[in-house]
Amino acid sequence: MDQPRLVVVGNGMAGCRTLEELLAIAPDLYRITVFGAEPHGNYNRIQLSPVLAGETTLDAIMLNDLGWYARHGIELHAGRRIVAIDRRRRRVVADDGSEAPYDRLLLATGAQPILLPVPGHDLPGVLAYRTIADTQAMIDAAAPGRRAVVVGGGLLGLEAAHGLRARGMEVSVVHLAPWLMERQLDRDAAALLQRSLESRGLRFEIGRRTAALRAGADGRVAALQFDDGTELAAELVVMAVGIRPDTELARAGGLHCERGIVVDDTMQTYDPRIYAVGECVQHRGATYGLVAPLFEQARVAANHLGEFGSARYRGSTTSTKLKVTGIDVFSAGDFGLDAEAAEATEARDEIVVADRAGGVYKKLVLQDDKLVGAVMVGETADSAWYLQLLREGQSVAGMRDALRRGQPPAADAGHQGRRCAAAIPDGFEVCGCNGVTKGTIVRAIKEQGLFTLDDVRRHTKASASCGSCSGLVEQILASVVGGAYAPQDPATKPLCGCTDYTHEEVRRAIRDNELVSVGAVMRFCEWRSADGCPTCRPALNFYVRCAWPRESRDDPRSRHVNERMHANIQKDGSFSVVPRIAGGVTSPAQLRRIAEVAEKYAVPAVKITGGQRIDLLGVRGEDLPRVWADLGMGSGFAYGKALRTVKTCVGSEWCRFGVQDSTALGVALENALDRMAVPHKVKLAVSGCPRNCAEAGIKDVGIVGVDSGWEIYVGGNGGIKTEVAQFLVKVGSAEEATEHVAAFLQLYREQARYLERTAHWLARVGLASVKPLLDDADQRRALAARLRDALAVEVDPWLQRLPETLAAAPNAGDYAPIVLHPRRPRDPEGAPDERRLDAGLPA
Amino acid sequence: MSEDWTRVCPLDEIPRLGARVVHGEAGAIAVFRTATDEVFALDDRCPHRGGPLSQGMVFDRRVACPLHGTTIRLDTGEAVAPDTGCTRRHRVRIDRGEVWLRAG
């Protein structure tokens, strides 16, 4: 049997995650053997603190039980430590002398806790805090009324202190640095945290050096001695002063190590047969201890072990969002702690908001009009927003007020405006689309071992539909997963599970290599799945059409049913039909025709839509071509990622207040932009005066007439995320307005990721990055011309699918069910009749 | 009657990575064709909320329901984890370029 052998040293979260990723993409490539020093399957180390605090059990935090290894044919040696790598003979040697040969070796040896080398550090009763065994020893030693000292006031130390306190012990925390969590917090934030923790019964010895641990008469530890000779009595001492990458095995095997095992962007060590992931690794000079970077490394290592050879790890921007014993803390970036930063303080600027009595503190550090650091204690609901500003490095000039107040109070619909996960009760419905409560989410995170927002979406459906509760779900995830949670950096997030490339990388490949079909993109970018998936295929189809409108052909099989049928599917499988009524301006003849069609096809419901047009609901799929023929109107694209409507007020032609002809401009825009394909739906509005009856302030593009011309606003949204549009430009004429709008929308087509609304796109890239392109007359004209070009090749999809033209349509069969028993059906409602056969079945 | 094999249509009339709905005595059945020209038949009803699977996007041996995205395996009719549920399978085969169905 020549199946190559993969040996994994380290049975922790990074090693197992790599195996899971590998099994997903190349399940049968290797014969796999795993060695773990601890006598268990893989467990969720992050959850040891809740175990210590008695909030959960060891059983509940197992991620991969022994059955998982058996099911995947993995040979597990739990409790057997690897002591040597023989690279010449390609074997690893275990502590019992046994050997295992490898073709590829994965090192995931993790980290070791640092024990202060003070006298007495090896006494019974002195523990580190890293493993199940450590946790169990602490639980065994804990008893109400006994005294514990935790050395180290970082996150791990504070969690240990909280856990022991929860078990009734008297707990003191000894910390050498001048304030708690000195690497994540500034002095003021730490002081606030310390006060909050003191009110929960913890005691602190800050800025004090431990000199020795003294034994009592029974030989166990009895006290901690400071360097000034004073003592603190303790029956239990926990050392939580930090961890260091475990490089011992790699070093002994002759692999290049610095602080960690040095790897390149493919997670390969200096020996090409050996890869390494996790806390033991040093990549581009950095070591990581948070879950998200480790998982990203795991994905890259699996990609190379699986012989795909395409993924790159580029390092991670880490932030810390955590719950220290029930107190929300967030920190990210650089907030002026080291000497170098202190020198740069001239150029720095700070916004500090503090409510010390209320336990809320926020400091934002700005440099060169950019956010470079943020610290928050007590209230961290806005942290995702700050983190995004920080990562994207976008200009925050002119946003000072907003920065101080926090994220603009846009009401995300569907969860009663709640923004703080911690304060929400278990029964609260977080996801209003899928009816998912906080309790369900928390249970799934704990029981299924979920770590990412995508995991939670897949398992619970929370935030999987409209996505407005994503922020809230992420907060819940952070509070349950705790200290090691770091959200995935959206800038490096792959387009979907079929690839490691981002949206931007795929679009660049399409442009640079003239890829003109979905299949060509998947081949060129080495897609992992033959057919792609429902996430990537529609995105690729749009990107290809956007880049090569003339050269490419639309792929109906890469479109959601609505865009393939050109009608909106309803819950019962019927469709709704919304013809184009530009600007909402109709006529008696048109209304009469619509009424006749509604009667002829027994349309069950007729409704005026929110976009000033008419919706015929409950039309059967096979009736669509005839309905369209009888209507004699163009498609309103009410089903598509397309221009939906241009809402108008009556304007100067009728209204006694109107100063501009908003109806004429609205109708002209709707006709000009008809059939435009966009990353997500686009809605416009034009008002004839600043009373703004067309509600232009919450549209993707809103235009407001003033006496001297038109004001254009962009990026508004009245749906999922109520977002007020931002002012873009003022122009003098309707022609200029049309050019600006076309240029803006073309830029949106070219820059936004598929399914990103204008509001979300602008939040990501910043209006400041968009405006110069639109202000420049040449660039603006070029953008508008590209949009005109793209629109010129689009035909009305309804005209293309009338009964007489249907046979030539690319998806004619979708409108023609096959009838096996053409005799009279028993169920006249749901069953076919002979009319359906003539709907254009290809000959 | 439903014990018999019935001719449905030539394979060419089902689009690759697509489906056709077949109305017969057994109700609405979706007949799918994969990229590699395998055919499968399932009740045209998603176990989640009854969506018409024939209108979903087909990829590999799976279809994603058009209503809420539940993914169903074409060969077993079972939902792909973490989704749950199962829809009824029907036997289907290709003979000399024609698709034949045996419902039930």
C-alpha cells in the first residue's frame, strides 16, 4: 500500500483543526497517525475556565471524541509523548521507545506555561493553568474558605482567579506590571476592570514581585513571599504569568526556531516535509495564541498537505474581545504603551470617554486621520465597528463625533434594537428571520464546539438569512468562546468554501486573464469542487458578466431561481410578477391591461408595492410567458440583484412646493438603468424639493431637488440596516445628475462584493475613497461609459421568454413541466393541464 | 400502475446542473441531471418548508432548496448536516438517451 503517511505531533485544537480541514478536501490522501501528550481526544482548551468555574463539564468541552478518530481511520496515541524526530530516517520516536515513520510531519506542539523559577515553584500545591490535568488539580484543591494566590494578572490569571472564587476560595492576584492586562489595556481601563473585579470579591497585589514560595509543615505550599519579605498565605498557588511556544522537539530535531518554530507563508518549516501550526509557530516574526489565527493557519496547512498548493497565510490582525469574569473588555491595535509609541505621541490624538461610576471606559487613538488603537471596558457593542475602521485603515477625518458616540444608531431591524449580547436573556429571539434564541445559540456553540460566525450560521441558522443580527451573534460567540475569540479578518476571508481566494483576488484574475465563464474561473483558480456551490456560482457569474459584458454569456444555472425564472418565487412555489412602471407613473390603459391579466389567470392577489408599482402574486411558473405576453410590459426586476425602482414624488409639474421635475428625472433614470446587474438590489428615489416626500435619505441613491439644482446622496438603506444616505455632490442639471449616478453605480458594480449593498460597501471602503474618482470628470465619464456599454448588451428577459420566443431562451424547460398522464388530473388546483405542454417545450 | 417504468423525456431536455418537474400520479417529482450526466429523482418538496427542489441550484450530487437553502443529497434524499430531514426518492435511469422514471 503506497498511501503516504502523515504523522501529527500534538492533539490539540490547531492540529485537529488542520486534520478536519484536510479530511474535508482530501479525505483519502494519507494514512494518518496522531500523537498527543495528554490522555484525551481533542478538547476545547478555551472552555477550561468555565469548567474551573463550574459552569460546564469536561465532557461538554470535548471537540473530537475517540469515535471521531476511529471513523476517519486515524490512529490515535493519546498520552504518548514524542521525544525525538529523526529527520534522516523520517521517523518520530515516542517516550516508550516506539517509532512511527512519516512522509509528511505536522508539528502542533502548542505552548508551555511559564513557571517563575523562584524557590519553591515545584512544591505540591503549585500549579500551572494549561491542561485538563491542571484544571482538575485546581478543582480538587479548591475548597470554600481556603486561600488561593494567582500569580499573573493577564487574561488567563484573571480567569483562574474568577474560577477559584466561584468555588468559594479566598483569591488574591499578584501582578508584577503596574496594571492588569498591561498588554491589552491602558492604565485607566485596567483600573476600572480592577475595581469591577474587586467588587466581585477578588483581591489584588499590583506591582509586586514574587520572591519565593514557602512550604508549610506538611510539605505543601503555605505562603507566597514578596521581595520585600512580606508574605501572603496560600494553600494553592496558580502560576499564570504567560506561555511560550513549545519548540523543544523541533529544536532537538534541528529545525530552525527562534521564539517559535519558523514557518513560511505555506506553514512549512525549514524541512519541506515538515509543517507546523498553532501556538508553537513563529510566522513573519509573530506568534499567536488566539483561535482565529490558528484556524487560519490550519486551513493553509491543510491546503498544502492536501496538495492544492494555493493558500497563503499572511498573518493576522489580532484584537482581543473578551469577557473577563462577566465584564466585557475589548482591545485592538496600538494605544501607546511602548517607548517607540510614546515618541510618536506628538502626532497622536486621543478620544477618551469615561463613566467610571458606571463602569464604562473607552479610549480611541488616532494618527494621521486614522484609527490606530481602541480600548473598551464595560460596553463593547461598537467594537466590531472600531475594529473594521482600524483594519481597513480608512480615513476617519470628519468622523470625530461619530467615533465618540459609537456606531451611528442605525437600527438593525428584527431584534428590538438590542445591541449588547451580555444583557440579553436566554429566551430572547436574536435572529428574527429564523426564530433562533440566544439560548439555542449558546447551547450550539458549547455542544458543537463552534468557533466562527460561519459555524454558528450553519448549525443554528442564526444570522443566516438577512444577516442583520450578525453583530449580535458574533458578540454572543465572543462571550461564550471567551478570551481566545478573534473574528476573522474580512479582508482575507475566502469567497466561499470552494476556494482560498478572496472576492478581490478572484475578480482580479477574471480581469487580468479574460475569464469569460463561470467554469473558466473555477478551472483557472483551481476550485476545490467540480461544480462550485450556491454561494460562489452566482457571485462568479456576476463578476464575469461585469468584467466582460460582451465577451461572456450568462449562465442561468448559476443563478438563483428568481433570476433564472425572472419572477419572484413565493413560499408555495408560485411566482410574483412585477412589471416595470418607471417612476411609478402609469396610465388608465396600462392599469386596465394589468387588471385583465389578473382576471384571466385568476391571480389570487394584487398588491401595490412599497416601490410604487403593482405586484401580481401567485402566478404559476408555467403561466409566466403568457402572462408577460398579455401584459406587454418590460420586467420590473423585482426579483433580482438589479435596479428595482426609482421612487418619485410628483415634483414641480403639479406640486405647489416642488422646485424641480422629480418625476421626469426619476422616469428617465429608471429607463436608463433598466436591466442593470449589480452586486445586490439597488433602489433610487428622486424628490422635487427638500421636503423629500420620496424618502431619498434611505435609498442607495437619493436625489433631492433644490431651487438651484440637485443634491445627490448615496449609500442609504431602509431595510435590514436603517442607514442614512451620505451627501455625495450637488449638481446643476438633470444630465449631470444622471452622469454622477451612473458613475457611482458602475463603481459599485466594479468594487462591491457580491451581495454587498451600497451601504455595506461604503462602510467597508469609505466614501472618502470613492469620492475622488467621481469628482474627477474624466474618470466619472469613463465609469458612466462602461455602464452604458454593459447595459447595451442586456435585453429584456420577459421579451426573450414570450411564448413565441421561449424555445430559444437558455432555460426554456424551466417553464414547462413534463406531464406523464395528460388525462384530467384529480386535483384541479395543483396539477397540470394541457395548456402547460404548449408553453414551449423544446422540440 | 406506479410499479411501471415510464418514459419521461430525452436526457437533452433536462439541463446539466438543472432539473425538470414531472407531474404524474405520484405528484410532482423533480428529475435532476448533474454535470456528469447522472440523473436522480426526488419528490419536488423540501423537507424543511416544502420548497420546490426542482427550482434549486444543483451542484455535485446535491441541490440547494430555493426557499431557504437547505441542501439535499440527490442520491439519498437526505439533508446535508447540519440540516436535517429527508425527501422521498424515486428510481430513475437512462436508456438510449431517454430518461425513465419509476415512481414510488
